[in-house]
Amino acid sequence: MPTIDANGANIWYDVQGKGEPVVAIGGMALVSNQFDFCTPHLANKAQVINFDLRGVGKSRPIPKLNYTDYADQADDVIAVMDDMGLEKAHIWAAACSHIAVRFAAAYPERTASLIFFPWYSPKQTINHVFDAGVELSYAFDSMEQWAKIIATAFTAEDRQQKLLDWEVPKIIENLDPEMFRIHWRSMKECNRRCDLEQIKAPTLLLMGDAGVAGNEANQRELARVS
């Protein structure tokens, strides 16, 4: 599980399995843990690369760099691929899909395919939840209260306790209040719709017909991507 110096930051990454490389980009709080349950299955057929975003999880300390357009984070993916000697990889992104969109637009020659959520631009439907997290992080100097909200707000009632038991400790371990505020301040202003037309790789947009991945605001993004 190497750690590399990339663009002024320390980046930790992990490799499991053999086959075509898949770089997994998790959200700003769970980072590599976002893929804990699917990596063992995917590693049966592919080489799965998980990494922690700069300043989060095992990729610490917090770097003093610009987070405005997430170009640095896209270049972090390049740094991991270069360290492994990978010319091209499949990119699979979750809640930080703006990084994957930025990467695929900037590095088409290194993107085998792209899988992502429609979270590459500000979402008014969730802004209030993250804004509340900022206030809680100042009030308690901890991510625990916000983690409990995240674990339940977007989860079916019958699964909430499982996420409280698993997700909350992961978020607290990975994300300190300062890094959360840096990430959210940037994500709230980050709109990578301008990159969509530059994507040349085969693309799969992960959608649903219910919940946070299937509400009307996200459904409208289908037209933008297609």
C-alpha cells in the first residue's frame, strides 16, 4: 500500500486483483472505503486501484493547494497511474464524480471508460445538508454529528442502523473538520458541466428511479450527458 508525493500532496493508494485496471474515486468522506464492499468482487476480474483524496483518510497532511476546479485531484489520479506504470485505466467515481469528469476531459488518451454519478455540479437539493455539516463541524470540532445525518438522510429506513454502525466511524476516521470545510467550499462552487462535451471514452452514468440518485434534479442530468 504505497504512498507517493504528487503535486505537493501525499497520496495513499491500494491495489487488489489482476486484469484491466479500474481506478475507483470515492466521496470526500468515505474516500477509498466507499468501495469496501464491491472491491473484493471486482478484484476477481480486474485490477482495482483505490486511493484516498488529498488531505483525507491516509493521504494526509492537508496540502496547501488550490481546490477550485479539481485539476490537482485529476492529476493525482495520473500520479497514481504513473507510479503503477499504467497507460490507461477505467475510471469509476462516486460522490466526487467531478474529479472523474475533469480527468476524462483532460486526459482522454488515458481514460479507457468512465462510470460516474451525476454529482459533477452543485446540487441545490443537498446543499443544505452539507451547509449544516459546516456549522456542526465548528460547533463540535468533530464530524460525528454530520456523519450520523449522512448515514441516515439518504438511506432507506431498514438500512439506517447498518450505516450508522459502519459509515459513521469511517467518516470520523477519514475526515477532520478543517478538511471537510475545504472540500465542501470547493465542491459547492465546482461545476464541471463544461467538461462533458470533452469526454470521448465510453461512459456509463449511474442513475436510479428513487432516492438521492433518482430524484428529478438528477434525472435531468441524463439529457446533459447523452
